[in-house]
Amino acid sequence: MRQMIDVFSENVRLDELGSRLIVRGLVLGVLGTGAALAFSMLVRQDQFERFAWAYLLNFAFVVSLGLGALFWTLVQHVTRAGWSVVVRRLLEGVAAGTLTLAVVLVLPLLAMIPRLYFWADPETRAADPLLAHKLDWLSYGAVSARLVAYVLIWAAMALWLHRTSVAQDESGDPQLTLRLERHSAWMLFVFALTVTFASFDLLMSLDAHWFSTIFGVYYFSGCALGSMALLAVLAFWVQRRGRISHAITVEHYHDIGKLTFGFVVFWAYIAFSQYMLIWYANLPEETAWMIRRQQAPWVWVSLVLIFGHFFVPFLGLLSRVPKRQPAVLAAFGVYLLAMHWIDLFWLVMPEFGRHGHGAHAGPWFSVIDLLLLIGLGGFAVAAVAHRLRGAALVPLRDPRLPESLTFENA
Amino acid sequence: MGGQRRLWGLYVRLDEVPELIDAAEVVRDAGYTRWDCHTPFPVHGLNEAMGLRLTRLPLVVFAAGAVGAIAGLAMQWWMNAVDYPLIISGKPFFSLPANIPIVFEMTILFAAITAFVGMLAFNGLPRHHHPLFAVDEFRAATDDKFFIVIEADDPRFDENAARQLLGRFGEVREVWE
């Protein structure tokens, strides 16, 4: 029998650690973004062509982690989950931090639309018969308006979930839990629709001739997996820094590990489902997208994903042992976040330089991609640290907190 | 009923979970191996108190899953590429993407059946009868009482020693074959 832990005797606040993280995140953000700008201006001299693509890639990466955290928060409320209460505030912080940041980050993206999407090019629009019936949906105004709407909806949902939960720390009102549960149900529908269409608009329309109805689910699987991996890393990190050292136990890591493992399989299942239907039907406008990724150099990235994004974590996390070793699980978390980034890289970059920018085509990898990962990642760290610093790291007066503190896997 | 009745084991009845945990630790430390706790609901921490090892079932299931995957692949290779080659949608006779769903299903099938049968094999179920069922009082094990039973065929079983050990926790009673 596990003894109940007294959370109020624990260090549940980031305090100066959070402030330091905000400063470091901002410094990394400015340095990374500045270096990316300088590199694309001075070395590549391609009028920010690659910069725009790297920006899209890393925007999709940062936002995916926030969306995954939003999804997991909603699911905990809808299922009235008891086990997860001690880690839920971390998810709420990641969602609120990155998704409010996305409201700002989306603005430069709107300006970059003409550099990213060939459907935005007036000549292509006039001449391309395959685009003719998509012109209303894929127009500069329509896509911009939708992108802004998506990020506003996400930020509003994430902020409301975070604020309501934090308000309960003060009032201890169990009605707030019921309200969170009630509203999470319809929010999940909104989440599913907005994520699906955002993935269509942001990523799938890079090759506007191509289409895959499962594409939204594919992007979602990366969101859910990436944010669960991030949660393992984040929980391990705050505990290493002496915060909530007793409230999160091996039992919680075990469950985080199970969900991570489950979504490793889910990602592979969806990726293969998408591949196999296209491979089997063998229709020209569908296969082109896959064939690009089966030729050098992209075939190597594809193989890295098959083995590194599926087989390695599948075999590595299959057993009970690694899931109950917080350090091992956190290491897998870092590894899976890297794989998730490569997965998005694989979605975005094979389309770079294919349409109308012949002079700027290739290379398949640029240092700008990583510089902007540091840049946007740094801003995201600062935004999340800001949310986490503003409240306790655990929902102190959640009615299910005792259940979570004494939780054990059978 | 005539004939000889042979002692099957000794049991003691307990009322509370903490008593059960304490008693289980004592029986564990006394070195018994053929003994068990019966509770009306799952008791966290009892595994450790009883000193139960983790089951080896996962290893067997993993092996069965691997065998299923290989069998699924080999079956399709034999059927499609060797025994009865048919051109389907212009694809190669032996083409991995088309085979993966079957490989997946065979992996699950072998692993799931092995998990189910292996679980029954390891825990010795199903069985039609158990000597404890003859004890009226044992019905409370599904209601609100806890039982610790030491079987007479435990290699370390000595009736007097076992009586003394269990006697520390309550009144010791016999179970007959």
C-alpha cells in the first residue's frame, strides 16, 4: 500500500528556475532566429527561400507539441482520469505556452505563403488544370484566414483549460472539474476538425496536386506521440531540479511509457495505412508524392523513419522495465522528439524547390533548418516556462489528486 | 463419507488489509513456496509482500509473436511467389507492402492465443474443484474477509510449525482433501 504524499510539503513551484528558463529560451530564440536570418541572407542569398521552408517545418513542430498536450489534457478530462492529475499541469502549461506563442508565430508564416505554396503563384493558378477546382479553398485570403482562425481557437481552448485548472488551486471548487469535463467533450470535436484542416492547409497543400484523406490523422499521431515523449522529458527534468519530487512516481512514468509506446505503434499503423493504399491503387497523382520519398536522398530519410521512428522505440519500449526507469524513459523521450522532427522534415522538405524556384532547388538539408529549430524551440521553451512559472506544477486542489498520488499499476 | 481424509493445508482468516500484508510477509520470510492469499479485491503491494516473481509469460508471448510474423511472411511467400504465382495489379509476386497486413494479423493472432493459453497454463486454470471450496467460511473471500493458506505439500511444510506460524494471526483451521 502506498502512503499518501503530502503535496503541500513539496516544492511545487518553478520560481527562479522558471525565470532563468524564460531568459535562456528568449536568448536562444533570438540567437537561433537571428543566425538563421543571417545565414540565409549572407551565405545562401536565396531571398529567404529556405528560411521560409525551415520556418514552416519548425512552426509545425512547435505547434504539434502544443496540440498534442492540448489533446492529452482534453482526454484526461473526458475520461475523468485519476492517474494523470499530478502530470496534467505540465501538459496544460505546454499547451497554453506553445499555442499562445503560435498566435504570434503564425503572422510571419502568412507573409511567407507565396514562397511556400505553388498554389499561391498567380501564373500557376491560371494555368494549372489540376488546381482549377481547388482555387477557392486554396487562395491566399482563405488560407490566411483559416490559419489565423485555427491558432486562435487552439490558444483559446488551451488558455481556458489552463486558467480554469489554476483557478481551482485557489478556490478548490469541484464544480470547476465538472465544467472542464463538460466542455472538453465538444472541444475534442473542434480539436479533431481544426487539426485535420490545419494539416491539410499547412503541410499537405505544399504539393497541392496530391491528397491523402488520412493526412490529418498522420499529423495528429505525431502530435500525440511527440507531446507524450515531451511529458516524459519534462517530468524527469522538473523532478531532477527538486520540484514535485515525490508526487510523480514510477507508476506515473509507467503510464506515460505505455501511452508513448502505444502511439509509436499508432504512428506506424497510420503511416503504413497511408502508404499501402497509395501503393496499391497506383494512381499517378497519388504515387508521385511517395516516389519522391523513395528516391535518393529521401529514401534514406524514409528508412530512418521506418527503423528509427518505429522498430527501435517499439522493441525498446515493449518491455515493462524501461517504462519504469524514469531516466531511460526520458532518454527515449528525447530520441522520439528528434524522430518526430525528422518525420515533419520528411513531410515538408522533399517539396522544397520543386515548383517555379528551379534556381534555388536542393540541397535536401540546410543548417537553417536546425538554426530555426533552436530559434522557435527557444521561444517555445520561454513561453512554456512562463505558463509553468505562473502556477503550481500540480493541480493542488483537484478532487482526484489523492487518487493520482496513490496510483499504482495493477 | 468414510475413508481416510488427508490434510490439504492450513488457513487463517484475517479481517483487514494491513494484517494481511504483515502476515504475508511473515509467511514469505519463513520460506514457504506453496501458499496463497485470497482477497475479495486486488490489494496493491501484496505481490511484494508475498515475494511473487514477475511472470515469464511476456517472453513466451514475444517469442510467439515473432514466430507468427515469420510464419505469416513465409506463408505468403510460398503461396504467392512459389506455389501458385498470380499477377495482381501488376505487383511483384512477392511484395512486402501487400504482405504486411497479414504479417501484422498473424503476429497478433499467435501472440494473443499464446498469451491466453499461456496464462491458463502458468496459473493452472481452469480447474473443476478446489479443496478450499469445501470450507463454508471461505465464501467470505469474495465478500469482506482475507485468507492465507499454506498447502500441506509445500516442501517445508511441518504441521506444527505451520500452525504456530499462522496462529500468530488468528485461529488456524484445516482444509481436507
